[in-house]
Amino acid sequence: MKLQTKQLSARHPAARAGTSAALRDASISIASGEQVAIIGPSGAGKTTLLSALACALQPTQGDVMIDGHDPWQLSRPQLQLLRGRLYLAPQVPPLPPRQRVVTSVLAGSLPAMGFWTSLRSLFYPQNISGAHAALEKFDLSEKIFDRVDRLSGGERQRVGLARALVSPATLWLVDEPLSALDPTRAKLVMDSLLAEARARGVTLVMTLHQVDVALARFERIIGLRDGLVAFDLPTRDVTPERLRQLYLQYEEELVGPATGNFAETSIDADKVPSVMHCR
């Protein structure tokens, strides 16, 4: 699925009316099947950009084009069909607490089901083997019949990601998927998402706080700051100086949490800018 924005401006989904736009004049183009990481300090507009690309947030100015179509010019049935071809994985997935994990995962396949099949699946899951295979990718297969409210935060996060694997979506928009995970599980999540997206030809756009992971695992990085696109570059061109400017006054976020053997490939120490604290 091909994405393009032209001078896109949008407000954060939780913003009150009249507040300034969280994203301003963003113009980007992402090819079908491409894998792109979005980085930047807190409040940069990363989640707002994903929400706009997911057709969950209407722009205040500018345009979003998905496969050459403006979703907000489509009829309601056409817009619903388009939304069924994309999957937005929020940082905290909205999973019903009393629901079984198998049902929560299979909810990802609802856009491909008819009404009666989807209704029946709520009580009698139709593709248990598919849910099991998706959960196995994220080391959660043993939780398939547990209730969601018995899971940890990190386990719920992985259930939300497993939904993408059973969905018919050709665009995955993933918001901070590693925030509640330890380094081992985080590496597993990155391995699974990147490999599955590549194998299926899915377009993957992911926001990350872990800059080292973005540098190691993606070939293209978009940097956002103060609602503006600070840079949009191949990873090899993202220099320490660019990162210093992007995270100026937010240096602690550039260092980020300890990641252990998080990244598949190691990053040379001289490629990550050191943080200096004034006394």
C-alpha cells in the first residue's frame, strides 16, 4: 500500500478543539512494501501522524493519499473497505478485559469476514490454528485461552501485534511496540514484525523511542520534532549531528532505555552521539 501526504497538518486525537496542530506541513511519500521508522522526542507528532495515515484522524489542512486515493473523499462504505486494508497497532491496545486472548487476536480478521461469520466467531472462534500461529510468533501461544485481564502489559501489547498477522491488512502502522517489553521479547517482536511484513509485501510504518533499534533495523528513518519533519533520510545518512539536533533538550530520550542485545546488528559507538550534562 502506497502512502503520500502533502503539507499535512493534524491535531492529536486527544486534543481539545481550538488547540494548535500536533503535526504541521508534513509531506512524505512511502512506497508499497517499504519499511520506515519514525523517531523524535515526546510530543513531536509521531502518534498523530500514524493516526492520520490510519484514516482515524481527519487532517486540519493538507492531504493524505492512500494508493492514490484521498480517503476523506470516499463514500462511507468505501472508507470502511479501505480501513479494512490497514492495521493500526496503538501503544496500549484497546482489548476487552473479559475477552479470551484467542477472540482478541481473531478480531484482527473481522474485516475479511461476513457479518454472520464475525458474529459467530465471537462465541465460537473460527480460526484457532491461525490465532495460535500468530501468538507463537510473539511467544504467547500458551496464553491463547487466557482472559485478557490476566495478562501483563507486555503480553497485552504482543496480543495487539498478533492481530496484525491474522488481519487482511497490507499496511501496518505500529506505535511504540517495545515500550512494555524486556530486551529479549523486544528483539523477538522486531524480528517477527519485520520478517512477516517483508514476506507478505506489507508496508510497515513504526514509531520508536529506541533510536538504536531504528538505526539498526530500518533502511529509512523519518525524524519529527515540534510537529515538523526534521529529516527523511536513508539510515546511512542519519548522522550523530542530525540526532543531536532532533533531540536537543531531550537528550535523555536519545539515550533511551537499556536495550541489551535488542538490535540484530550492533551499532558503532561513534555513530551514537554522547550526551553531555551541564552542571
